[in-house]
Amino acid sequence: MLRGLEISDMLIIDRLELTFQPGLNVLTGETGAGKSILLDCLGFVLGWRGRADLVRHGAAQGEVLAWFDLVEDHPAQFILDNAGLPRCKELILRRVNTVEGRKTAWVNDRRCSGEILRALSEKLIELHGQHDDRGLLNPGGHCDILDEFAGLDEARANTEITWQKAKKASKALKSAEDAMGVVRAEEEYLRHAVAELDVLDPRPGEDGELDTKRRLMQSAEQVRDHVRRAYQSLGNEGAEGAVSDAFKWLDGAAEKADSLLDGPLSALGRVVIDLDEALEGIATAMDRLSFNTSELEDAEERLFAIRDLSRKHQIIPDELAAFADDLRAKLASLDASDAKLSSLKSHRDFADAAYEKAAASLSAERKKAAKKLDKAVMVELMPLKMEQAVFITQISNDVATKGGIDAVTFTVATNPGAPSGPLNKIASGGELSRFLLAIKVCLTKSQMGLTMIFDEIDRGVGGATADAVGRRLASIAESGQVLVVTHSPQVAALGTHHLRVEKLVSKGKAKSIVVPLTKSDRVDEIARMLAGDVITDQARDAARVLLD
């Protein structure tokens, strides 16, 4: 239950503290006095998204504080549990809005997010504004109202999940079909290109190797002649023979030279070894420089073939092998496309079937709930002097959406024998207000500890009908708490607690205040609502009759 509201520097309110009681709390006052501002401030502290310019002109920040009484098993306690906040008997919400637009919120002096405030608000307050009937006038919102009444959140969420899966599966199939279409269009090219590449079978680095081999073979004859000459110069008829002869002569003289020739002999020994290594390397080079003319032709042919394919496909030669692998993969994908598409189609069909099942189940639940809603609304319409009205929730098949396959429309017949039709075509303004009250009561009557707030729910009605609306509100308030902003004296007279909102102008500045009314004050206020600016004795007498 909402116990109090404290507002500082918000719009035309400098400082205001209100207390509320169980039962029917009525707020009255002239148009423009600030009644809607109170609701704006309450919405602000509850995290609702509304107007941004709430800070009073000249103030650095505005602040709203609201406090509620909570029983142990109040649904808001579970919101606190999930948010990691301690349970409490008194819940205090505070929110500050700076002139720069920064908003900060606290729950029992602990910082919290706007999301937590909004989650709490759903369990604390049910606000029905003066324009809520627009939701009734829009058939697009009727399905949401029915789902809310039936508590179909889980079934609707499941339907939405299956819808998303079905759309994803359909998209995957379409994407695969489009991709396969592109591949099939170039199938002939792919198979020809792969055949060419398979025959050639190029490998990375082969172009460089062949180019080097070709250049070497082209100059090999001249090079081999030079190498042969070098071999001859170093062989037995050249340096090797001379070194061997010198070594023999020195070795023969060494015994009589008293170690004078040891150094030269050692050096010559190393020379012999180095000459052997050089001759061996030259011989190897000569062997490698030996080739057949056909070998050069083969190398050139393969090199030119590789480079031709490289130019054809506009890639460097070393990338041909990887390119061939890519083409083979496309062909493999094409060859496996039938199986892949079959699998994707099966997955799509399975997802579609799951959605259809979920949507059909949701539709069945809606049809059962529609009958219950019709009965519940009719029960609520009787005390609102609309016992002759007929309210029917029509459900028809619609295009499949994430919300199911149903189109929901509220239809009414407001007079006996009159044809029924859509609510937005048949009902008058006063009738819409009563339909709204009836539907909202049906939606919220099962919610424990919920404070219901009605902003001019009696708009468009008067006399006995207004009295009926007030009595229904009073009966609802007997087991809870209802706040009503009203211009109807019949409704105001039925309140158990009465607050008057006034706007004062001082030094060129407007200020809104709220005054709790005593019994005698209520007589004058209701008389004002009946008579206008000049309160007559007759108006006071009529007010007393309403209050008795």
C-alpha cells in the first residue's frame, strides 16, 4: 500500500508531503491545479519513462520520495530478493533528477537502477490514466490485454522463441539456396578450371624453382666449359700434380734438412687436402651442369603453363594450389548441396511445426480465456449501470507473427437489440470509461497488495452513472487501496479520504499545494464541484446529501 509521497522542486511544486490511507482516496481540484503533476512525480520515482523537464525552474535538482507498506509475501519482496536487496516492511523509494537530466535512484538508501524501480512498480502501482482508453480503441492492443488477463506470458514467450527459431531456419535455408544457385550458375566453369589445375597440379614455390632451373640450364654449357678448364688446371696435369711433385722432392730432402722443411711439408699437406675438396666440388658441379636438351624444354613448358594459368585466374603462381583447393571445395559443396538443402529443409519444417504447435496451443488458451474475460467484464459492468451491454472478445485467425496467429477484437453492443460491433465504433466516451474500468478491474483484482490509481476514469459520465462508477471504485477499495483523480462530485463524495489540489500564485510564481479536507471542508469542495465559483446554500445541501 502507498503510504506517502514527498516531492521537492518538481515543476510547480516546491515542497509537498502527502499521506495516503487504505480505502478510496480522492483528489480533486480545478483543471491545471497540478493533479496530473502529482501522478507525473509518482511515475518518476517509480522509474516510469515520461516527461524529462520535471525540475522546478531555478532549482538545481528535483527529488521525489515514496514509501509503501509491504507484507511478508508481497510480490515486491521477490523483486528485492532477485535484486540482492533486503526484504522490508516499509519500502522507501527515492529518486533525484538534476537540471542537467541526470537521474539517480535509491531503494531503502541503496543505489539501484531504473530497471529495478520499474520492476517494483509493476507490483506496487497500477495506474490508469485519462487516455488509457486509447488502448481500448486500438484493436492492436486487445490481444495484449487478453494475454495479460489470462496470464499467458510464458506461453507467449514460448511462441515467440519458436517463431524466432522458425525465421532463423527459414533464413538459413534461403541463404543456402541462394548460395547454391550462384555455385550452380558457374558449375561448368568450376569443373573445367579444376580439371586444368588437376592436370597441371602446381605446388607452392614451383614457379621460382623452375625459373631458376631454366636460367641455370640456359647458361650451363658456358659455365660447364669454365668449370672443366678449372678442373684441368687443378688436376693431375695442373696444380695437383705440381703440388704432389713438390711434396715428394721436399719429403726426400727432409731427412737431411734437420727439421727445416717440417713447416713447408705441413702446409703442403693441407694444400693437398684443400685441393682434393675443391676438385670433388667441381666434379659435382660438372655433373649437375650436365643435362639433356629435352630437360630444358620440359622445364620451360611447365613454367609457361603455370604462368598462363596464373594470368588466367589473375593470381600469383604460388597461390594456384590454394586456389585449386577452393574450387574443389565449391564443387564438393555443390555435389553435397542436395543433402545439405534437404537437411536445412527438414530443420525448417521442424521449426515451423514447433511454432505452429506453440501458436495453436496459445490460441486455444486465448479462446478459453476470452470466455472468462467476457463473463468477468459483464459482472463488472452490472454495477456500472451497463447491465444491458454485451461484451464479446472475438478471436480470428491472422497472419502468423511472433505473438501467434490470432487477431483479437473487443466487440460490444451497448443497448438491447442493438448490433454488436468493434468497441471503437460503438461505445461513447462515457461508455468507454466504464468499459475501461471494468476491464482494468478484471486485470488487477487478483494482484495482491496493488495500489490502483485512476486518473479521471469518470470522464464522460455524470449523474447516476457517475455515482455507479464511484460506488464500484469504493467497493474495490474496501479490500485495498484506490486513488482517484476526479472532477465528478458523485465520485468524490464516496471517498474515504479527500485531498484538494490547489494552485497558488505568489510574487509571480505558481505553486501547487495539497490540502487534506475535513468533513466540513468536503462539503464546500463538493459544493464547488456542483455549483462552480459561487457556492450556494443549495449546492451545500446537495453536497451533504451526496456525503450522507
